[in-house]
Amino acid sequence: MRELTPDTITDAVLDQMATTPDPRLKTIMASAVKHLHAFAREVNLTPAEWIKGIEFMTAAGKMCSPERQEFILLSDTLGLSALVNGLHDATALEEATNTSLLGPFYREATPTLTAGSSIAKNPKPGSECVLYGRVTDATGKPVGNATVSIWQTGADGLYDIQASATSVDYRGVFSTDADGVYVLRTVKPLGYSIPMDGPVGTMVKAQARHGMRPAHIHFLVGAAGYRELVTALYLRDDPHLADDVVFGSSGDLAVDVIANDPDCPIKGMPSIRFDMRLSRESEADKTSGRVGADPSAIMKQAKGEPAPAG
């Protein structure tokens, strides 16, 4: 019988997992064990610290619901989501608009609206603006009939899903016209704090981090034959553009609100223009998935129920 010590336990675990039939699962789990064990050795992890970690993960699981995904929030605040996004971007067939985070508040069930509609049900007078742009391929050719799903916080800095599981506001799905143009009305986005009432918020506070996200609007864009694009626009004048707590912002996605844009399809309102380029879809794109998901879909899959199409 092998004598198990801090120096031999890792090899013992790897040997026992060596029979894993799925080659990708075998690779991932072997690497995860090596790094996890190396981490414990490096910090000389104590039993009390180990149980604190278990308690943290347990609390994160208890916070998860069809409206909230605490583990995605954890991944975001640790920079893991941004890292996986970056690794995924590097596999694109051609250069396109940079991605950003899907975030923990995306919903598959979003109303389809006509061009020029407002995604805000009850905007405050004077707060509205136009959001428009063109979706093209990597060469600049317009992509017509692309699906453009958009969501953002309301005037209170909260997503609809945070206020109610049933209300739908500040989100909608649009289609581009033959020239690749999409257009809608919304309100100028606000910077906001991530949810700080759970274990992730407690961690962020313990690290003396501000917990703020710069003002942004989320996009999920798809079209037949093209790689799905998950991205966001960020307001250039937001004070947290450079230190986003979830590492999703970047200068190339920064835009301005223009008071009198002559190209705006709806006149007489301030506007934000955000153009996007799509890469062609590869065979790998059809199975690679995206970083993030609708919280309700994750809960259904955890229970063995079929997830909604999307």
C-alpha cells in the first residue's frame, strides 16, 4: 500500500483518475488537481482556512436561483470569465469586435421588438437616448437580419431580474435591416455596484475593492454563418472604465453620447452609436458555447430539466 504524504498524495489521486474514459475530462481534471494541490502547498492551507473555503462555496450555491447566478459573479470578479473570453477570442477565424462579459443577468426570454422601439417601459422625461449602429462582417459588408439582443440596468442601477423574476424591462431583441442597421430607444446607462449582499460581495469588501462596474449596455448578436458575439459598449466618461470590478471593460468598446449626431436615424434625441463586426463561424464555434448563461437555464440543467433554446 502506498504511503500517502503531502508529497505523494497528488500522484495517488492522478493514478486513481487515470481510468477516466473521456480524454478531455481526464486532461481537465488532472490539471485541476495538480494546480489545486500546488495552491494548498504554496499557501500552507490550514484546516480552518479550508473549511472557510467550503463555507464560502456553500453560501455561493445557496445564493443561486433562476434570477441570480452567484458563481458566474464569482468567476467575473476573479477575472476568470474575462480570461476564458480572451482564450475563446483567440480561436476566431478573423478579427471582429472584441467580446465582453455576458454577466449574471442575461435572460433567454426577452421580447422581440420592432426597429425604433424603446426597451424602457417608463423612462423619465429627458432621460431617453437613441442607440443604433451597423452590424457587418469582418470586411465591412452589412449583415442583414442579424439578431441583436440588448439588456441594461434601469434608472435605479438594477436589472429587472433583480427586482422581480417576472418583470421584463430594459431589454429587447431587434433585427438588423438589409444595410445591417439596428436602432432602438433606451436611456443612458449608469455605472452600478455588483450585488454586494452575498458571499462574492463579502469577498470583494474584504479585498477593499470598490465593487463598481462602469456604465454599459450588453449585446448578444447572432446571424446565420457567423460566430455569436457577446459584447458590451461602455461610456467613455465613466470613472470606472479602467478599473471595472469584473474586468469586462476595454477602451476599444468605449463610446460617447452625442447630442446632435447627423447620422442618427431618430432625430432630436441624444444618441449612442455602436458598430459591430462579426467573424465567420467555424466548426468549433458550433460546439464551444459562450461564457455565461441565463440563470434560470443553469438551474433547470442542474435539476435535469431541458434548458430553453437559445
